[in-house]
Amino acid sequence: MSTFLYGAHVHANGIRQHYLRYGGSSEGRDQRPAVIIVPGITSPAVTWGFVGEQFGKHFDTYIQDVRGRGLSEAAEGMDYSLDAQADDLIALAQALGLKDYIVVGHSMGARIGLRAAHKNSDGLNRLVMVDPPVSGPDRRAYPSKLPWYVDSMAMARKGCTAEDMRAFCPTWTEEQLQLRAQWLHTCHEPAILASFEGFHTDDIHVDFPHLKVPALLMTAERGDVVRDEDVAEIQQLASGVQHVRVPNAGHMIPWDNEAGFYEAFGDFLGQRLV
């Protein structure tokens, strides 16, 4: 049985924010713990729907369309900075009336969750950072290159098929490729350019010492985004951070090893996903 409830918009932090909800109560607050999933740089909420379905079996789950993606607001001149995105997440939780919630952020979403936890951890009780880019000032570059994003978005804006998208994501399933082909055009290019630049200009390492909530760092065995020495540095900056590597997975962990992704949470969320 599907756990999808609905998609909806709220006005929060001065913009229209869209989210998808799974597994909660259509009549209001759910008694189960709330989880907000924050996707990565070019992943509209709908592309994380398969994860939302699984989370929705156990949690009152919300998947956010980050500003400039999916059905959330996008505009020329909009502030697409990490701080603005973190403020969006804080405001979304407040607009939804969440008093006690968990954030699961992937890639850019992990950086957003970390910055939000630093800025205002009220109501946040746990943070999961899934393969966050550790690039920043005077650090090695993020391994993915900008043309990969720009070229695939240009193709999507013209209209493309799942087979066209396979050149960019060769290991993905037909369904995954179809969703990306259908939704990638909703990623506003200025938002993507700003976020990609932010990977190299924003210093997320200043946020780690300010973590006040239990945190799990989940990293991919492949992809070279988070190396062993990066994990050691993070755990030195925030000694309570737990770490788990997911085998047989690149940066898009749940796409590569969905079962391993769920297993990697263990008991961290208070109950197992599998």
C-alpha cells in the first residue's frame, strides 16, 4: 500500500515552498516521529519518492523541494545561498508545526541540514548527513563537474527521454531515468550554479563544532566525495558524530544500493527502516 498522502505548498521564509508528504495523517499531526528529507543539488522532491514511500511506513515524512527546484519558488535574483536554504528548512519545519523532527539531507541537502542545525536547532532532535560535499575554501574540489549538470539540464529543458538521460546516469533504472528526464527541467539554472559555486566557497566545517544534536554521517564506498581523512576531521570537530559507509554505492546511495541505504541507519532514527 502506498504511503503517499499529498503534495502541498506553504509560504515560509518569504517564499513558496513545496513538499511531498508520506505516511502521516491526512487529518493533521501524526503521532509518529517526523522526518524532513532534503535532497541534493538537482533532485526535485518527486525523485526521492521511492525513499519517501519506505520512510512513510515508519515516520511522518516530508520531502522538501529546495528553492529553485521542483515546485518551490524560483526567480531571477533570488538568494540561492546555503544560508537562505538553511533558513528555508527551519521555516518549513515551523510552518508545518513540527516541534520534534529529524532531518535527513543528501549531498547539498546534508550541508543545508548541518547549517540549519547550527543556526537554529529548536525542534531538531537528530541529523543525518548523507555523503555531504566536503569541498570548500582551500579544500579539494567537489568531484562532479559543472558541465554534467548544465548539459543535462539544457537537454531536459528541450525535452528528453529516459534513454537520452542514460548518457548522464548510466547505472540508473528505467524508472529513475524517466523521473529525472521528466523533472530535471524544473531545476532553475541560476540556483544550480549558485549551489555548485557554494560547494567551493562555503565552509561547512565551521558548523560541525556547533552541532547540539545526535548526528549520523553516512558515506558512499565509491564516488570520492567523503574520504576516510574527511571522516576523521569531521569526528574531531564534532566528536559525537557517528559514521557508516554504505558498500556498493556511489554518491547517489539509495539509487545504487537502496537496501544498504536503509540498513545503514541502523537504530539511529529510533526504529529500523528494514
